[in-house]
Amino acid sequence: MAEVSTKSLRTNDGVNLHCLEVGEGPLVVMIPGWSQTAEQFRFQLDGLGKNYRCIAVDMRGHGESDKVDFGYKIQRLAKDLYEVLEDLDLNDVALLGHSMGCSVIWCYWDLFLNHRLSRLIFVDQMPFMCANPTWSEGELETSGAHRGPTEIMDRFNMLSGPTGEAMTSDMIGGMLTSGVSSETRDWIVDCNRRLPRVQAAHLYFNHLVQDWRDVISRIDLPTLIVGGKASQVSWKSQEWIHTQIEGSRLEIFEEEEGGGHFMFIENPSKFNHVVLDFLRETEEGC
């Protein structure tokens, strides 16, 4: 693996954020999903870092960043991302988000539009997670919504209570394909648990009730969308995002290709190839 350095910066509300950095050249900034870590992009730091300057960010409370008891809302995380780009003076950034990391980027776009950005990569996040009981099957499919309001509150209570650790393990296990080794599964679960469960529950709730559909339709940067046939995130919702962003590209991993929620870990070779192709081809137009 290429040599990885660490960076730390302080947000305007006093939270120290931890980042991993590798490589030189055009910028790729990576935002992990809910309760996940910069470390989980280790295969991308290695594979993309040979040709790009790659920075992976631990959001507040996540990974090695400060464990504070405030700010666990998508809007605050988007502001944290803004401060990372400002503090490090990063421009023409290709911004990659996985899962909730996509929601952070969508919120960033809603607040700051394309400030300091050149390209976007969305990895396996539906545009709205809270199911309206009146919706048709088609509406549920394209939005990706799969939790009702009552279930969301029940899961919040379970995560923030004594069952939080066990629930986390069950949730992560359901996001992986059968081809994942027990060692890899345990590592992903361990990374996830570094965010205290009470804070994880608050962020989970805030994440699930955000509707980004009106934001997605206003994106006008070169965009890559990646999903998985075996993911809990409906691949139909990834197709819908693709239809909303003119000129975007779509890549859906099949189950046998590691096409679960963590395809960038299960099949980093294909994932990195897809991302590199997108970055190289869109560089010509930037």
C-alpha cells in the first residue's frame, strides 16, 4: 500500500477531524457512510492513490475524529465537509460518498452548490429512506425507501439502548454478500462501532428522514453512480438517480461481483477500475 499520512483540522465548533491522505495529482475526497471510517477506503487509497491525491475523512465522532455529543445531523456534517475543503484549500475536487456519505454530499450541494467541486461519485445510497405508507410500489422502488416511521423510531431506540452493539453487528452482516470472510466482516463491524451507539442512533434517525430528491435533480457536474444488485439499497433507486442527473454514468455490480452495500471492499479491483475510468474520461472535459 502507498504511504498514508494523517491530517487533523478543527471545525468552527471545536471538533478535531481526522483525515487520511495519500498520493499526488488531481484530488479525490472520500466521505464514508453512517458510523463508518476513513480506514474503510484503504483499498481506494492504495488503488487510486497511485495517480491521484486521495483524502478520506472521518466525520465527527467517526473513526479517529473527536467523540463529541453534538452535531450528529447531515447538515452539520455537510458544514464539516465544507470546512475540510476550505481549511486544506482543496479545489477541483472529485467528491466520493458511500451510503450516508452521499447524503452529506447532497446536503453540501444544497447549501454550497459546486463550490470547490469538479465531479461527484455516489456509491449506493437511496434518495429517501423513510417510506410513506400511501406510496405505490413504484414510488417505493425509485425512492429506495424501505423503513416506515414507526420502524425507524424502533430502530433508534434499539441502537441507543443496551441492544445497540448486537444490532450493529446484525445490520452490517445484512449488508454483505456471502463471499465476505469472517475477518473482513469483523473489521467492518469494528470500524462501525467506533462511533458511540447513542450518537450513532441520533445520526441514523436524522439520516433516514431526509429527502434529497429535489436536490439530486439539480446536480449538473459529471457524476458516477454505483450500486449493487445484492444491496439493501434498491438498485432501481440508483437507476432513478441516474435519470435525474443529465449525462451521469451508472454501474451496477452483480451479486457474484460482490455487489452488496460494500462493493468497494468486496471487489476493490473492479470498483477502482470503474472509478478510474470515470475520472480519466471526465478529466478531459474539466
